[in-house]
Amino acid sequence: MRWKGGATGIDLKVSWREARYCAIDVETTGLDLRRDSIVSIGSAGIRNGRIVCGDSYYSLIRPACPVSVASMRIHCLRPADLEGAPTARDVGQEIARRLNGRIVVAHAAWIEHAFLKRLLRQAGVRFASPMVDTAALARALGYVRSSAQGREPSLELLARQLSLPVYAPHHALGDATTTAAVFLALATKSAPRGAAPASAQSLVSSSADYAY
């Protein structure tokens, strides 16, 4: 899938370090992109080539459908945990504010893209941000091989391959932070030693070229 960045106010021609990013992760009721819903979302802001700890966000979301048993086993969020959670519309408005003027970073981003698009639509916002998929970027840079079955590399395994810590697996904010760290490592390695840093556009394009 190709990501088409139509958001205004984002200059993709600058060095990747000069651009602003928002790493996103969602946990869901299941993986049916048309019927399932987000139950939690986390984001980690990136500016000047660094994760900005004070620019993180996490929220539960009251889903529109039941949480599958398989999903509960992964993220451990039960229906009782979600009863008093904010609505998708309320969280969508906050996410829209955080994505404004930023490139979205996600791992296996086709999942986040589908769920974010619906979440923002519920908040009355069109999702038009350019995206970088860390799984695709890892393939582009030769850190993982393409799979004939279209399987995405594990975020945790990729982080360990890059000698990075793994923050709270299967927690939306933990995975968003791990995704941000993986992105920074891959972006740093995207240009040969001694060469000028890659542009934000080149990362978005490489991600699009190697996305499933």
C-alpha cells in the first residue's frame, strides 16, 4: 500500500531530522479492518531526531463492538476496563491535534492507517498525513527479508536486532515508544556514513515502495 501525504504544512524536502513525527500504535478488538474497533491508542512525539517524553499520549477508547478473546489475551484489556473510557470521537479529536503538521510513524502501518482513518472520520477529520512504516523501512534497508506470505517483522525482534530496548509490549504507548526508537535507528542508518542525512521524503517514499 502506498501512503499519499496530502497534509498541508509538512515540508518533506527537509532533512529527516528537521521534520516532526508522531509514532502511533493501536490495540484493537480484533484485526477485521472494517468491523473491529480501537480499544487503546498511544503516541510518542519525535522532534529534532529525538523522542520527546513530554509529548506522549495514551488513552483507552470505548469500542463499538465486543473485544475478541484472542485480542484480550494479547493486550489484556477487558470489557470492564473499557466501560468508562472516552468515546472514539473524543479521542479522535485529540489525535487529530497531535498529528497536525507531523509525519505519522507506525509499525506494519497498514493496520494503523485503516483504524486511524476511521477514528479520525468519527471526529470529523480527514486523515491526510504522510506515513513511514518501520516494517517497510526495515525491508528497504535490508534489516529484514520480504516474506512470500506477506508477514510483517515483529516489532520486538526488530528492536532487539537494532540493540534497542522494548517498552511494554502490546501496550499502545509502550509499542508507540518502541516504534519511535526503531524509526530513529533506521532513519539514522538510511544514509551512508559521512553522507548528508536522508530527506523526510526519501523515508516516506522508501516506506511506500516496500510496504505490503
